[in-house]
Amino acid sequence: MRLPIAAALATAAVSLTLYPLFREGDWFWTGMGAILVVGAVSVLTTRPAVPRWLGPPLGLPALGLYLNLVFAADESWGRVVPTGESLVALAGLLGEGFADIQRYAAPVPANPGITLLTAGGVGVIALTVDLLAVRLRRAAPAGLPLLALFTVPAAVMTEPLGWPAFILGALGYVGLLAADGRERITTWGRAVLVRRTRAAAATARPDSTPISLSGKRIGIAAIALAVGVPAFVPTLAPNPLFGFGVGSGNGAGGNTITIPDPIANLRGRLTQPGNATVLTYTNSDNTARYLRMYSLDTFDGRRWTMTQPKGRPENGVAEGPLPAPPGLDPEVPVKQVDTRLKVSDAVEGLSFLPLPYPAATVRVDGDWRADESTLMVFSTRDTAGGQEYEVGQREPQPTSEALSDMVASPDPEVAARYLRLPDDLPLEIAITARGLVSDTDSPYEVAVKLQKWFTTTGGFTYSLRTQGNGSDALVDFLRNKNGYCEQFAAAMAVMARVLGVPARVAIGYTGGTFSDGAWQVRTHDLHAWPELYFQGAGWLRFEPTPSGGLGQATARIPDYSRPSVTTGGPDSTSAAPTAGPESEDPETSTAPRRAVRDPDANLPQGSVSTETGSSVPAVIGIGLVVLLLVMLLPAAWRAATRYRRGRGWARAATGAPAAGVPAAGAAGPAAEGGRLGRAVRGTWRELIDTLHDLGLGHELSETPRALARRLAERHELDADAAAAVARIASAEERLRYARTPGEIAPLAGDLRVVRGALRRAVPRGRRLRATLLPASTLLRLRRAGGAMLDGFDRLENIRLWPRRRDQDPAAGPAAPAEETRVLTGSRR
């Protein structure tokens, strides 16, 4: 019975790690109910009269009945027996759960569909653990399904997993291993007792308590090391599993950061119920502008990703202007725009600054770097949440006539990077693209026609009900003509590359809406758009997403892509775009508010490497200094202990009597508790610690007088040192055994004399080791660790009810001295 219960408890402990994924706690109680049902079936099917293999076949329908009772009782016969209607209801909830998982970003609401998926998944994990640990007797591999459950929040959440949840999960697995070990020991055979009583013979079983305690010690020590060591190891990756220690969080103090794939879960961000304000900004011309964070340049046939940006020390925004925009000629007119931005304090984990492109200067607190080729600004130490910063922008002002005369890219490096396509790209995409631009004369006309086809003439509609950006999904999108901004941006960028125009995908925010004298950018303004390259104008934004849909009312077609009859430049653009039907004020919306988070959260991760400003010798020097300080901690502890004991005689001189200390017989405790008694005890312990530090040894069975005689004879102490150690031993001896110790003079001077003589009696190496790495301090650490483990051992003896053999009045009192146990035979 112990093993099924341990398996259920282990699953319950690991399932606690799912707490960051949900807003409410309904999922927890439903999941615990599923574990309880599976555990109860397992306990009942481990009875001797029941076949062992019967557990999983009964556990699965029991789990189904439980889920039917919780989620579809109204459609069931007698609220218990499933019917066709109840099964249809469960299937509908499952579909809703899968749809909500795609729709919401963590933490998700614990609605019935998501709760059903969670409870069912936890129940299946419990069944798998029971199958491996209880039925197949393979407790160690049972950790694999537990690990699968454990990795769900670690893979989804960007925040580090809390260490208490990890400890609870690890303790559950260790408890499962310990229970399996005890079960195995009990099958080794009966205990044959010599001179045993009748009751002892009837209840004799192998004693697994010592082995169990050893296993618990090993398990607890392993968990402590797993949690504690990463906090002191400076070479770990900068985003470890737990939220403490070097490199936790966003990589503060490291030279790398971890970022997600920004495009993979854009749909979930656009459909989350809350539409909270992410940032506000004002600029010198009061015109809305897109704010870019990520630039994705690689299409592998399945998704768009970014090449690892690099930020050298000279590319720090505090060092001066950002690198010049790639491809922008000095002859192209530019407009100077100054923008001031304020990111909401609620934004978490955002390591890239939202910026208008191209930014020339950025004034922001912290260590922020610019990538030379994309001008993305990011940090390995700081986050954008709560930041206020100013951006100086030199915005290109190309005209449609000038763009018509520009070539796509004569630069081989740009072409090699931004025209690359997978070899297995479906032919249908190329055929469609070439058919659209068969009568064009310039790359600019190619871009304008692609944009117009997506937004106007192609019959496309905006919808969040489709998803995917791989080659097959791209073909389906072009056929169905139904999708959201990520698919429009990805499709136009791929088709532009097919037609020889360098392209990439940008992720950021649209310009937002004008309110209370500032532009307000909200969660639903998160957007994806393509950027196309023209030699002379550099990278220019295009907008293929049709109007309509959540957050897309603030999307705007750039003025340089309009027909040539449009005489106005960017200044003629409306300063306050009209809000669409979906851009309602979140303050008046009835949808539940959600915490504003980095739009790149909860997605597959990649890495960004940077070059730090600190030189390698400086980093090595800092590491050596830190290591030296850590190594000197035992010496500092030893010095503090010596100082505290030396102060004991000063305190004793002000409050303790000089003579007539009460004996230890009646008033001995009072003597030891007095200041003089503590001073004598401190002097004796300091002498013993000095012997340990110098490697001279001390046995607990050695009396004070014998110790003094040994030191004086073996180490040839001079008369003064021998007399001093004799006085210290005499004081300790009288304090221990004499009824009236008599007068005890201060021993601080004697201790200094003895310590000096003993240090002169040992080699220089021992003296150095005693100073820098005192053995007495290490012994205290060992005793503290042993005491902690002994405390865990005592927990084994705490029982809510006595054992059966302890309740048997016929058994009589235990007589362990009269029994000798020998394990023989085998019941296997």
C-alpha cells in the first residue's frame, strides 16, 4: 500500500509546479481529485487477492468517470453514468480548451475547457507513474513522466520557476524512490530470531529503517546541492531554472541573454482579453509611428527567426550615436524627429526597446547595445519595464518617383542574407508572386503591387482563426486568403524574396491612438509587418495587413507607397487615426484586465550573444578576488570566534566572583551559566580548537590533566608554557568535578602563551593552514550538517498512531537486547 500512495503523492507534488500557468486555483483541486481517484484504484488493486496488472485497465475508466462527473454531470444518467450527450459535452470542452490555450497567454484563466485538459493530463501522468512504479516496479523511470509534467511551466514561462515548487517536486520523487526501496527490502526474506518471543516471531520483518534513513539523507543532500550550488557557480547560463543565484532572471551580470521566437505566439497576444497600455510616447511632429523591437531575417521554410544580434562595447547607446542605417544614402532627404517614450511599469522581462526606425540616438538608463545591421537596441542587464527614454530619429523622406529609380540591392552581402529561401519552398508561391508583378519595371513597383494585392485587390480578410507560418501553412493562407498580421507579413516577405527584393519581418507595435496629449500603445497594437530594402533608401516599412480586427485599426499604409498623385509626405498623415470598432478603451471594457507582459514571453527560446565592455583580465581578476574572499570565510569565522571568547574574561571580571564558584553538584549549572564559568569553558574550547587547527589532535576520552601532560612532554614546552597549560587544565578540571572550585585567576594570558608555544612547535605549513583554513571551523560545519540530518532522522520516529505490534498487549515490552536478527531465504 505504501508504494501506490507514494506514487500519488509524487505526482501531486510535481503538479504544484503548474501554478504559474493559471490565474485561479480551480485547476489544482480538480487535478488533485484526478490523482486521488487514480491512487485509490491503485491501492485497491494492490491487495494480495487482486491481479497486479488490473490496476491501469481500471484506473483509466475510473479517471473518465471522475472527469464526466465533474464536467458533464448534467448530461449524465443519474449524474454519474456517461451518456452520449455527456461525451459530446466533454468533447466540446476539450475543443474549447485547445482553442483557449492557443488564444490566451500565461497565466491563463481556469475556465472549464482548460481545467478539463489540465485535470485529464495530470490524471494520465498519475496513471503512467503508477504503471511504472507500482505495476512494473521501475520507480526510477517513473521520474520521466514526472519530468515531462515539470518541464511544462519551465518551457512556457519566461520567469524562473520558484525554488519551493522544485523542492516539493524533488521531495515527492525521492519519497517514491524511498518507498520502492523499502518495498524491495521487505521481499528479501523473513527475519530469523534467536531467543525470540512468540509475538516477535509472529511479527518479524526485515528492518529497513537504517537504509531508509540513509536514502533520505542522500536525497535531501542532493536536493540541497541542486538548489544551492547554482547560486554560487558563476559559469551557469544566464537564465537558470530557479530565480536566484548568478545569472538568474534576464541574465543580469552575464554576457548573453535569452530571447524567444517573437513571431510564434503573436496570435495569442492579440486575442488576450485585456488591452492594457504598454507604453506612451510624444514626438516633435505629433505623428504616430511604428515602434519596432525585433527584426527577423531568416526563413527556414517553417517560421521566421532572427540571427543572433551582437552588441560590441562601442555600440552602446551611451557611447554616442547609433550605427548609420544600412543602405541609406546621404542624398536622400531625412526628417529629424525627437520622441520621448515611457514604458509601463507592469511590463516584465522585455530586453529590447520599442523604437521608431531608424533611430539615430537613444538616451536611456542602463547598459543598452545596438546591433549594427538591424539597429535593434537590447540589453543583457536591464529591462524596458518602467523605463523613460528619448530617441532622436533621422527619418528618410523618399518619394515614390525616387524609389521607382532605386535598385533592390547591389550589395552582395545584403542579397546573400536577405534573399535566402529554403530549397523546398513550394512552387505555387513563386508562381503566384511572379504572376502578380509580370508587368512591373522596378523593385519599388513590386513592393507596391504586393502590398495592394494583400490589402485591396486580392480579396484577403483579417481573421485570428487561422495560424501558422511554415511553407504549407503559407500555401494554405494564399489559397484561403484569411489570416492575421503575422501571416500577411511573412507571406509578403517571402514573395518579395522570390521576386529578388531583400526582405525581412519586423515585430513591434503600431503607432497607437492619440489620447490626453500623448500616443498610447496598447496590448492589441502588437503587430508584424515586412521591411523591404532599397539601395539608397535603406529598409522601408510596408503594410500588407487589411484593416479591421483586434488592434489592427491603428495600422497605416506608409505614404511613400501610395500612388504618385499623393503630394503629401509623412507630415500630411493624420495625426490621430480613427479608432476602429475593435479598439475600444480598455478602461471601460468589461474584459478582465491582464498583466502587461513582454509580447515575446512563453515562446521557444533562442540566444543572443554580446561582447561585454569588461576585458578578460578584469573579469578573471574579479573572479579571483571573489574566490579568495570565499576561501577566507572559514578564517574570518575562526577569528570572530577567538575574539568572542577573549571578551569572555573581560565580562567575567565585571560581573563574576573571583573565588568561591559554586560546585557542579548542587549549584553546578549556575556556575557554568555564570560569566566566569563561560569564560573558563571558552578558554578550554579555544585550546581544543587550536589543537585541531594545528593538527595536534585531541581525544574526547583524554582528561584535562592528561592533555596538559601530553602537550608539555611531547612538544617540549618551556616552563612558562607548561605552567600555563597546567593552569588552564586545572581550571577546567575543577570546574567540572570540584564541589568548590576555589579561586580561578584570568586565563587569557595563559592561553596566549600556550598558543604561541604550540605554533612554534609545528612546521610553517601547518601554521599557515591553521590561519587560512582552520580545521575547527570545518568541524563545526560538519557537526551542523550532522545535526540537521539527525533532525530529519527524528521525523521518522514521529507517528500519529502506534504500530500494530506496539498495540498488541500479548507481545509485551520490546526486548531488543535478547534478539538477534538474521535475514535468510527469499520470498521472491
